[in-house]
Amino acid sequence: MNLNAYLDVAPEVKAAIDAGKPVVALESTIISHGMPYPQNVETALSVEKIIRDNCAVPATTAIIHGRLKAGLSKDEIEYLGKTGQGVTKVSRRDIPMIVSKEMDGASTVATTMIIAAMAGIRIFATGGIGGVHRGAQKTFDISADLEELAMTPVTVVCAGAKAILDLPLTLEYLETKGVPVLGYQTEELPAFYTRKSGLSVDYRVDSPKELAKAIHVKSELGLQGGILVTNPIPEEFSMDTDVINKAIDQAIAESVEQGIHGKETTPFLLARVKEITGGDSLDSNIQLVYNNAKIAAQTAVELSSLR
Ligand code: PSU
Ligand code: MN
């Protein structure tokens, strides 16, 4: 295990890593900025339970009082959820300042990958990743999550990307950066709230075992960077394409009108889409995270037998 002076790995997580047992990392920006309280805390705790039920140890990440954390207490999760947007959203560029100022921060996908890699955790489950925003040709708004996938060796299981992003450009970016984009039991890139985007993934994998083998081989080959696994939302929880796309278009129009930019863009769009759909999108969001947690845990179990 990589010892780091700024990193605290929770005892249960450390014991599992040291013994080569399955561990799944989880992010915390989804708790503070991705969902409202109290559903965010309920979801975060349920996700941890699903990972345990599937025989892996959960490691929710954050920065607490300047310490990088792999594994949070219930109280810490409750605190992040309750404080919500009052907690700093921490992507790669924010880490040095939040640590040196001994502040608290919620980890984005990028920061969770960094903490996971430091701790020796190879797989991470979330809802959606950041990507190339619509209009990025002008705004240059491309999430640091994509760069992280290009350089840090952690597999991210998500439900595709929300159509708040430009999905074709996001795929182009990942191709340029050499990031494999896999579909879990699908050839089509899922679009978060819906199972279909009309775009193809690079490869399909059909089981946790097959996925674990790909992760293992990539690591053995010494290829840098992560793998993006896109796992479609279960049919029964998916949303109507027109309803969700209209909500997204309206949210984007409002963000442009109000001059929302930078790190505020994604949280603003997530919150507005939820409000416009009257909470329906939140239910879908929660269910797809559960579904991703299950696949990530099962894959972590398979990975632990491949050492
Ligand atoms: N997309 C979602 N839900 C989320 C996020 C993105 O559907 O909660 C969060 C994740 O933490 C992700 C971050 O890493 O937003 C990306 O923010 P940005 O676009 O500012 O990089
Ligand atoms: Mn951005």
C-alpha cells in the first residue's frame, strides 16, 4: 500500500486492501452537490450497504480538515450531506489548497480516483461523470474527470453521462486520451436517465469476471489511466427521453441566461433538472447509483482473485 502523509485510510478499508480483499471507492460530490438532503445521505449509506451485501468494503472519499480520507464515518457522510453546497467541491486543482488550509471538501470523480489510487483501490462506483459540456467549443468547459481517466489507474463504473454534456464530444475526448469506454451488457452508450444515446461504446462486457480480466490485463500491460464502464439504468427506473431532454434543455438555457460558469455549472444543472422534473429524476438517479455499486462490488470480488 502506498503510504501518504496526507492520507487516512479507515481501518476496515486498510485491512481489506492489505489482505487483497475487494474494496470499492465512492465519491462525495454526488452527496454534497449531486443530490438534495436528506436523500443524499440515505443514498450514500445505502450504497455502502449494497457494496457490503456484495462482499466488498466501501470506501467513501472526501477531505476532512485537510486530511484525504478513504473511508468515512456515518457522521462524516451526514455532515457532507447536510452542508451540501456549503462544502467545497474538490477536483484535482483544488486539492493542494484544501489540504494546506486544512479545510473540508467533497471529492469529484477526479479527486476520488486520485485518493483511490493513493490508497491502492482499483475500482470506484458513481452515478455520472463530468465530461465535455455542450458549447465547449466556446466555453472550453471540459471536466477534469476526463483528464483523470487518462492518467490515473482506477476503473469508474457509471451510468454513462447526462445529456447536460455533449456526449459525442465526450467520447471523442476519451478516445484521444486513450480511455477504454466499455458498455456493461450493452453496445450502446447509456445516457444516465435513459438506456440509450444513439452512440456506441468501444467494447461490450457481459460479466464482472470479464470486466475484472480487462482491468487486470490493462494493469499488467502498464498502460496508464483508467477504464470507464457505462452501466445502463435498469429499465424499470429509466425516464421518458422527451421529458428528460426538455428538462435538460431548459436547465441549460437558464444557466446561459444567468451566466453560470466554471465549477458551478454541473451542480446548477443537476439541481435544476431535478426541480423541473419534480423529483422524478432524483429517483432514477438514486436507482442507477445502486445498480452501479452492485456491479462495481462484484467486479472488485473478481479482481481480488486475479492478483
Ligand atoms: N454528474 C452527475 N452527478 C454528479 C456529478 C456529475 O450526473 O454528482 C459530479 C461528480 O462529482 C463529477 C462532477 O465528478 O460533478 C463533475 O463536475 P465538473 O463538471 O465541474 O468537473
Ligand atoms: Mn467544468
